[in-house]
Amino acid sequence: MEIKDIKVEFEGDTLTKYGLFALLVWFLIDILHLPKRLKLLTVKNKRNRERPTKRRHKPFPAFKMCLALVVIILLGIKRFEKIKPLLSTEEKLANLIGLPRFFGVTTARNFINEFSLWHLRQLDAVNTQILKEFGESSIQDLPILDIDGTTHSVESQKREKAVIGYNKKNKGKPCYQWSVGFIREEAISQKLHPGNTKTGAFSHFEETVSDTQKKLGIKNLIIRVDGLYCNSKMLNYCFSEGHQFVTTANYNWVRAYKDTKLEEANWRQYDEKTRLYDLGWGKTLNHCPNKLRIILVEKEQEKLKMKKRKKLLRYAIITNISFLSEPESIYEFHHQRQTIENFFKEAKNPFNAGKMPSQLFRGNEAYLHLVTIAYNCFHIFKKNICQQASEESLLRHLKIGLSPMEQNYPQKMTKSGLLE
């Protein structure tokens, strides 16, 4: 018998509206062993070896607080102020993750405000370990690193290190810049920066690449990056480090350096609204002596009710990749990086990472680390549970979660931020 549709109906006031969420909680606890991994955290652990004091029993230990915040993020709770109104009656859901009840806004905010740089490295180590055991980013022979960033406005509220910078939607408002590196749609590296983008775009790019190399133990990468990061420093850095890359550049800049007459017959129609022109190899930016492959793109945009929206979008794709010869292949390869924009859409909308919950910079960093862990866990859940072709393949995938975590936890972390 084939089951096409499953209809779930709830009756009564005492039943939870998050009934199907128990499957995801089971995956987090029994398959990913997230509580055991989070025991690595040392938030609010005070040492007093000479005169140890007996402290009262904590109903919300650090690892359970982190697990609860990951669950709250996955449930789509927009703000900490909404925890009590929405989850005050969900005691059964809290019991699933080992809590007597869900905490309030003050407890949540005080907890993330206790995070320091050392604790952020511990969270990053937890995320890296999950990806190494269950993800696909660490098993790629030739990793393709996608780097992108987004702007977080602070809603005219005082936030530590929030400065006026590149803020396209809310111009003149203080903001943060969040840079994230992806491999196989898994967030492997991320960092929160102040809002000044003009002086920090290259440093954000370099930090993401270096952090990814350190975690994967790989020297050379293929990098797909947004045109916001494109400058002579970035290009020279990739050439000096031996990285292959593809990015976009301003159409007029490239035409100024590569002053070639464009023949109408040489345009190649990709689809109804897009056409490509192969300019070959040439110089693209000042202070960058190396030649790059240049593909001009003209794309007709959809009609929207926006006064400043251009009817024809023009830009140039520049790359030093040699294994792609056809312009269509280069365009498709670069166009694949747009799938990572779904991360920021999911992070800001269902995961609600667009609202900075703390006035402290480290607290906001901790929250985004938890958002990254929640996203990666949900991404692994979708691949291993929701997209299996058969029952046999599903069981085979679940078995990999039973053996790696038989070790004794918590593990210790070295000074470099990696697990022993």
C-alpha cells in the first residue's frame, strides 16, 4: 500500500502544535548527539580550586541552554521576547530536550551575553565536528568554496561595534556585516564584522579562505565569490596562494581595459533573456598584472514596480579557471553560487537571524553561531531523512550516527580551537 498524503489533525487545548517537530528533535539528540557535543562549552563555569563553593542546582546548564536555543531557532521564534508567549505551555516539547520548561527572555539574553571569544571557538568546533562526521564538505577532492555576505541592520538601537556602512535597504543606519563560507551548501566558516565594508571586504574574504583551509587541511581551493569582494587585492591574493576563482566585475571597467569592438554576430544566446560574449583572456583591473578569462553577460530583467530597476543587466564574469572552456559552462558554474543565497533567506526569515538579540557584539556572534549550527543540522536532516530513495538507504545512513559518538564526551579543545 502506498501512502500519498498524511493528514494530521489536533484536538483539545493541551496538545502541542509542534507535534511533528519531535522527529527533528530525535535526529538532533540520537543521531547527531548534539547535547553530548555541546557539553564541550564552558560558559559560566567559574573555577575556585582553593575554596570550592557549593552552588545551587542549575535548571538550565550551558549545554542545555545551547540546545534549547537551537530548537527555538528551528521552531522559527522571531525574538527572545516571544519565547514565553509561544512556548510557555509546551512542557512536553521542553521535556524532549531535557528541560523542565522553556526559559524566558532574561535568561536567554543573559546567557548569550556571557560568551567570550574562547566560547565562540568552542561553538565553531562543534559545528566543524558535525560537518566532518555527517556533512559532505570535508570529503570533497576539490572543494568549491562559495563566499557571500549579508547586512544586519540594528533597527536604530544601540549595538556594540555597529557602525554606519554598506546598508542597501536601510541607508545611513548602523549595521553589521555577516560573511559566510559554504561548501556543498554547508556553512563551514562564518564571522560577524562591523558595518564598514569598503576597508574590510578583502580582510573578510581572506579570513574566510584561511579558516576554511585550516579546517579542511587543504591548500588550494576553487572559490566562487560575489562581485562585492572583487578588487586587485583579492585577485593578487588568489594568484599568490594558487587558488582558482570566478567572480563578477563591473561591465564598464572591463570594457575600458579590454577595448575590443563587440561584433553582434559573436554574441551567444544562452536563453530567451540572457546572452554571452567571450572576450578571451585579458587584463581586468588596475594593479593586477595577471590576465583573466572574461565573459560579458547581458540579461533582461523581469518587470517589477521599481523605479531604479534597470531593464537590461550587464556585468562581466572573470576567472582564471582553465578546465571550463565554453562560455556557457563558465556562466552556469558561476550561476550555481546563487543557491547559497537561500541560506541568508532561511537564516533571516524562518530562522530569524536578522534580529540581533543582544547589545553586546560577542552575544550577537554567539547567536549567529547557533543559527549556523541549526541550519547545518537541518540541512543534514533534510538530506538524510527527507530525500532518501528507499527504506534501506535511510537505515544505512542512520547507522553512521551510531558509531562515531560512542567516544567519551566532552572532549577537550586545543588552543588552536580544534578538538583533540
